Amino acid sequence: MDLIIQALQELPQTKFCIIGDGKIKNDLIQLSVKLKVSDRVLFLGYKKDAYKYLPYFDVYAIPSHSEGFPLAMLEAAAYGKSIVASNLSVFKEIFTGDEISIFDLNDEKSVPNAIERAFLEKEKLSRNAKLKYGNVYSPDNFVSRYLAIYTKLLLE
């Protein structure tokens, strides 16, 4: 999250909304004040069913340093959101560079570029991510694949 807040210095038209609470929330608030971008960072705190806020966002950011299976990223794709993500291998296994905008965690300068790309190519990225979600990760697709596996096992 700190990388996104830092990137706001180079993106004067961009605002950032953070849903959730955690140990670093106060640090992030202080960082936004220090960098003079606090007027463009909205801290909503914990929200039940946070995915319901996705329709109100232009771009979804997932700047994780580590991640298991990124369910929140899939929710954003299901809503047809353009996605900005750190270059974790798990993200690149799920989506390609034609489906999401990726930045390098070790290169702070890559973050504003990835965010700009997510906005500039919003239509293409959101369409491609939503298609990938529907074709591979949607509940219907999962059910079909499991049924095929079970059917094959029963026939053996």
C-alpha cells in the first residue's frame, strides 16, 4: 500500500481508497500526510463484504509482497475492473500482462507507470481479465472441471 501512496506524488489526478484495518494503517495515514497526498487517500476501515465496493472503483490495486490464492483479485476481475498488481509469481500464474498491469516490487518507479497503464488501457485490461475469470475461474467453470474429473474417475 505504501508504494501506491508514494506513486500518488506523480499521479495528481489519482485517488486511492483503502478498505480494511490492520497494523500498518496508522503508518499509511502518516505516510500520506508526510507526502502531502492525504487529501487523495481515503481510509474506509473494515467493511463487511468489501467486494461490494468494487463497482465504484475505476482500477483495483493489489500491491502485495506475498499472497496465497488472490481471491480479491478474482473478484475485481469478475467485476470487470482494470487491475494493478505487484509482480508476484502467483499473480502472473493467474493473469498475463495482457490482462493486468504489473509493477516490480523492487522498482518504486514502475508503480506509477503501472497505474497509468491500468487507466490508459482500462477497457482492454478489464475486458481481458473478465474474460479470463469467466473462462477459467468462475464458479460455473470450476464446477464443470470438477464434474469432468469425477466423471472420468467413475468411468475408470
